[in-house]
Amino acid sequence: FGIVFENPVGLAAGFDKNANLIDEMSSFGFGFIEVGTVTPKPQKGNSQPRLFRLEEDHALINRMGFNNDGIEDVIKSLRKRKSNIIIGGNIGKNKTTPNNLAYIDYKICFELIAPHVDYVVLNVSSPNTPNLRQLQNKLDLQIILSTIQQINNEKYNKPVLIKISPELTKSQVDEIIDLVNEFSISGLIATNTSNKRHNLYTSKEKLKYIGNGGLSGRPLFSKSKELVSYIYKKSKGTIPIIAVGGIMTPADAKVLLSSGASLVQVYTGFIYKGPNLIKKINQSLIQD
């Protein structure tokens, strides 16, 4: 979408929610960093504890709830950064904003963050904000996209991407692909965390104790690969895809890139494998 990336390995949204760590994280070899999710007003998020390790599954469960300092403070942090690494801004709605007014929250965040980032992501797929995923339906998404793109075309001309849920049906994905084409959306991020708990080694007792939240890490890999491949084939390769979900090794990154992704992002793999994972993925890609 008109950006030249130094390398295709990025840090997924959720790690640096308030854009406080850009200069530090850029030293680990990422090709780009996605900050947020950020909302118009500051938000404390859900009560703690809200982040759990499933070590047997190389996975995490989080129910952070878009905890962030609010768009104005995040802009201040973006202005302070010294690194020139490519930055994506991931935006969402406040928990208290009803879905019929969600487009206003996205509009507020977009107008403020667009001048300070290289691309903008509309997060309509987190499982940790009540009813947020309902915004992936065609009518609600049309309203949000038309609002954002009208402003974008008039003022900013920034790449706009949509981050989607791994639980979407193929017909729902088809509708989103149609909207991507209708509103000239620059790409899709596949996928967000999952509220499913299928085929895990972690005991049912532990999962019950942990409770609700979005699952990330190794268990999402097959679903991410399936969605990336489907979007790529359905769109005949015309929609750039950022693949995220379950990338724990260089081989995982290669599989998603060969399935149709243009870029990849890591989060849980970075937690479990450490900063060296980024270097290993890039070295592996160079050797090929």
C-alpha cells in the first residue's frame, strides 16, 4: 500500500499501547511497529488479573479491554519518538460508546493519529470490548469506512487497514472483501485473538479459572493460515495482507508469507521466544 518496508516482520498492536516504547523496540530489528489500540478517551481496561500464560500451548489469554492513555496522550508520545521506523496506528472505540455511535470514535482517533503514523488500522475485532465484533457486519462497517475514507481522501491519503476476527465465516469475509474494494481500503490484518478454546493442552480447570479473554499464540496458527490463504485467493492477490497469529518460528512466518501475506506481525511469539525471533525470521528469509 505504497510503503517500502525495510523488512516484513512487525510488532503487533497491543504490546506498545501508548507508543511509549517505539525507540526501544525499533532496536530489535522490527521492520515496523503497530501502536495501540488507542481510544478517544483514556480507558483503564478490565480488572486485573487480565493476562495469562498457557505455557503448554505456547499461548496467551488476555482480556485487557483497550487499556490506554487516550488519543491525545498517545499523540504526545508519537511526537517524541526519535526512530524513523514505520509506525501503524491501531484505533478503536471506547467501551462506553454504543455501536451506533462507534463511527464517531473512529473518526476522532483517525483525524488525530493520521498525521503521525504511516498507516492506520481499524480494530473492529477485539473480543474484549463488549459488542465490538458486531461492527464487522456489513452495515456498521460501511458507516465507519465511509466516514473514515471521506476524511482520508480530503486530508491525509493514508493507508487504512481493517483488523479482522479469526471467527469470521467465509461469507462474512466475502462481505469485508467487497467493502475493501468499495471503499479502497489498503489491506487486511488477519487475525485478532480468538475467544475459542479448541484443541488446547491446558487443562479445562485452568481455562475455567482464567475465564474470558482473547487467545493468541500457537493455537491460532492454522486459522490464521486458512484466512490468509482464503483472502489471497478470493481477492486474486489484490489485497495486501498482514498475517498475525501463532508465529513462533521462522518456518511459521514463511508459511504465512507463502500463503499470501505481504507482511507478518508477532506478539506472543516475541513473548515466548524473545527478541532473537525477529532476527532469526529475517535471516531465514534472506537465506531463501
